[in-house]
Amino acid sequence: MLAKALTGFNLGIDASVIEVEVDIGRGLPCFSTVGLPDNAVKESRERIRSAIKNSAYAFPAKRITVNLAPANIRKEGTAFDLPVAVGILKAEGVIKNDGLSGYLIVGELALDGRVKPIAGALSIALCAREAGKKIILPAENAREAALVGSIEAFGVGSLAELVEFLNGAITIAPCRTDINEIFNAAAAHQIDLSDVKGQAHVKRALEVASAGGHNILMIGPPGSGKTMLAMRLPTILPRMSLDEAIETTKIHSVAGMLNGEDILTHRPFRAPHHTISDAGLIGGGRIPRPGEISLSHNGVLFLDELPEFKKNVLEMLRQPMEDGSVRISRAATSIAYPSSFMLVAAMNPCACGHLGDSVRECVCSSLQVARYRSRVSGPLLDRIDIHCEVPQVRFSDLQKEAASETSADVRQRVGAARQRQAERFEGMPITTNARMLARHIKKFCQTGADSRRLLETAVERLGLSARAYTRILKVARTIADIEGDAGIQAHHISEAIQYRTLDRQAF
């Protein structure tokens, strides 16, 4: 007897429809799975056998062949358990429903017949909607799948419950989720930019970086507040749109890192340790998984103690920072993960951390300072628009009351600047000033005579490089957007020059 069921399989952050064919025929009892299954799929036969028996159904003592089509894609994971079990019970006549082709069925089975949650349910639900199918999945994943909208998502808790539902013995209402309600009910950030005392110029630099989507490097001694400032950057970024939230949630869902949330309502903030491997940061492994740069998509990637990261790991950042995506290639497949993030990096000015400190004396030689800074390559610094010095906070500033300007105040200005950029770049493949190419700079970064003279002086006297010149224009364009100016003025250029510390010969 032959039976068919449909399921979904995640390849990267997107899913595709897989047809599960189950043939039960004569021969010695055996259970074989074909169609490039991995070990987790092959082992499913033991889970399926126990789950069917413990759900009070008879497991056929016959020759069972399961085919997962198309057979040229390697199948991984445990989400095939439920559709294979349904196929077996359909072939045995336990399930009478002839409309299985209208459902995508996914789920992992426990030995007692319970249906356990899976990773990547949101991507599979999107796939089901595109295919015009309903979806049956674990009850724990039902709210996540219902976020897609225009789809009927049925959550089941056990194999027996699913059989009764398909046979019409019981009714299960499709899960409904109101995304707007979730966004409105989202808790506010527990931290705020007003928590930081002093460092007014660094807060301004963070505002400029947020407004234009610029990467930023903070340089200062230990304890000056670099980490504290970086952690508050997401609180001043514009709120995620629905499309951004779904795309970000898909990545975390595939990685199994939703932690009970239905959808991510805040921009992610990822801060990996400097001992991280290249696969951990970029993504990869035998079974390719998203790395930290993809988990920080539409959010912030914070690299503290930047020179302490392995050089080969840092160099691998260059292409994703430029393209906004990373492609992981293996012998059997090639997977692309989105990685459009803001890089926020922090480092000490020297190995001991006290170069330029007015309180503690630096013990590093000029050679040691140069060697320490050379751990971060020029091509990587080329992709960081803003360099900002973070001095030690003075005692008088620590004694002051908290700043009156909150993250919400700054976010309002940032949002207005982003809106101006969205209107400027309408119909173009870029949305922020940081992504401008040479042709965009030529068109949108026109300067007057005063601004040109100031730029010329900066390039000649401060020894600024050609790359610093373009970065200054980009940042100046963002500063003008914050202030609502159509053109770039001399004072915008002047402020932007202050954010190129590492490009000055004297530094």
C-alpha cells in the first residue's frame, strides 16, 4: 500500500516542500529510508515505531520503504518524524482522510507519541503559505507559524490527537496571532542612553552612526564606558518593521534561539567573546548554521577588545560587511544567510590601555603601540566610518544627575534622519548613507566652496587618506540629515572630520 504526505525542510533560512512517500509491502520486516537522509532522519524509525505502538496503534511487521523527494537534497533534522508516521498510518488504513495533500506536516516524535517542538517553524509556515497549504505542527510552534497570516496553522500535542483530527473525530481550531498586538505589548528596553553619565561627544557619535547605519569603533581605556554605550545603541535605532521582524525571527528560529518568543520585537544585540571561531562568527559547520553576524541581522554586532580577535576571523568580516549577506559553501550545497548589521567595535588605545590617560601612565613603547594596533587590518578599518575616542569619565561627571535626554528622544531624531534617507534612495538598492557607492556620493554629497576648502585642508594637513575622504562625506551627509539640511555645510564636514581619529598621521 502506498501513501503520501507533505512536509517542509529548512535549507538556510528558507524552506522547501518535501514529499514523503511510504510504501508498505510484502517481504521480511524492515524499515528503510531513502532520499539522502542524514543520521537523525535514519534514526527516526526507532522513534516512529515506539510512538505508534505507545499511541495504541499496531506497527506493521512488513517491509516499509520511505522516500523523501526530491532525492537530490540532503535531508537533516527530526521534523520528518511526524509526516512519516502519518504516512505509515495512512498506508495501513488507520487514517481515513484522503486530503493529506492539503497539509504540510512537521514535528518530532517522542517515544510515548508526544509531538515535540522543532526549529525553523516560521520558515516552513511561509513555505506552506506560498504552496497554498495548511500546516500541522507541534503545539509549541503554532503561534510562531500563525505569525505568517493568511494560513491555517494547527497545533497538535500527540500523534493520537493528530490521527483523530485527520479522521474528523475531533476539531482543532487554527491558531491565531495578532502581530500588532505583540508589537504593542512588547516590553520597553530595560536600559537607556540616559544611564550613561558624561561622554556627550560619544553619545553624539552613536546618534550619527545610528542615523546613517554607519559602523563605529570606540577607542578608550578600560572602564571608560565603551561596553555600556554599545549596549544602549539598539535603544536609539528605529523600531523594526514587520518585514524586518519576520526576517530576523526566521534566522533565530532556524538556529533554535527564539527562547520562547513568538517574534523578535527588538533589534538583536550580539556580543561574541574574542575567542570565537570563524564558523561561530560567520556561520558554518558540517551542517551549515547561521553565525553571529547573521544572528545580528537588522541589529548590532558588538566586538569588544577588537584586536584580541583572531586575525583570520576579523578578515572574514570584510565581505559580509560589504554585501550584507554571507554564503557558506559545502560539497553538497551552498547556503546564503543575510547579515546586514551595524558593527560596533571597541578597543584600548594600546596594549596596557592607558595611552593618553591623564591619570595612569602608559608603559607601552611606540613599537608596542604600533604592533597592538596592527592587529586590526587597514581593509577592515576601511569599512568602519566612525572612529571615536572614549576618555575616562571625570569624577565631577559621575556626581551629576543622570542626563535628561533619553533614548526615546535620540531615537526620534534618528528615525527622522532615516526617513529622509528612505525618500532620497527610493527605488535604489540602498536605504542608508553608509551603503552609498561612489556614484551616490557624487550625486547626493555635493559641497559648497567653504566645505571643499575645509576638506582640502583636512586631507593635506592631517594626512587623511582617500578612503577617509569618502567616509567623511558619507558621515557629513548623515549629520546634515539629522539637522534637516538639504545640503552639506562646513560645520557638518568639520564634525565628520573629528570621527576619523585613526586616519590622522599624528595619531
